[in-house]
Amino acid sequence: MLSAPFVSSITVLALAAMSLAFARRAPAGMKLPMQWSLKGVPTWSAPRGIALSFTPLLAAFTLMPFSLASLWVEPDERLTFRLVLAFVSLVYLAVHALHLHLLRRWLRTQTKT
């Protein structure tokens, strides 16, 4: 079975790879939306580097301590830690993929105008 720190590391690396792949599409110096209203209008933006590194950094700062803590619990409790960690990792990946998808759609509207 995979260790919790390994799963956390893979998750953070996957999030960073997703951001790096997207960074090639976004022009340097551009501000990217970080949040949208229910009508689909961006409510606030951040510089490209911050926008693309926010989720991988947030994941690193939340998943890593949690996964390291799993090494010091009783063996019968490690499964619970791993299941929660797997769920949270999948949520991070799904939310980041959604954010990048929305950014792609937003970028297409910016290039048309």
C-alpha cells in the first residue's frame, strides 16, 4: 500500500504539472480570475504566477503535515488517514482541473475581443 507522504507528494506534483502545462497558454504578466460569480463573471483576479501556484501550494501546506502525522498513529488508524488523504487529494485535483477549465474558457473570450 502506498504511504501517505508518497500520495501527498504525487498529488502536489500533479497539481504543479497541471499549472505548468496551463502556464504555456496564459500570456506572461496577465492577471487570471481566481473566483467567478454564479453568472460566470470573474469577481477577482491575481497575477498569473499566484493564480497558478495557489492550489499546489495550498495542497502542500495542508496535505503534507496531515500525511506525516499518519506515520505516528497506531497501525489500525493508518487506513483511516489514507482514505481521508486519498479523498482530499482527489478533491484538490478535481477542483484545480475545474479552475483551469474555467480559465481556458475565460482566455478564449479574452482573445476574441
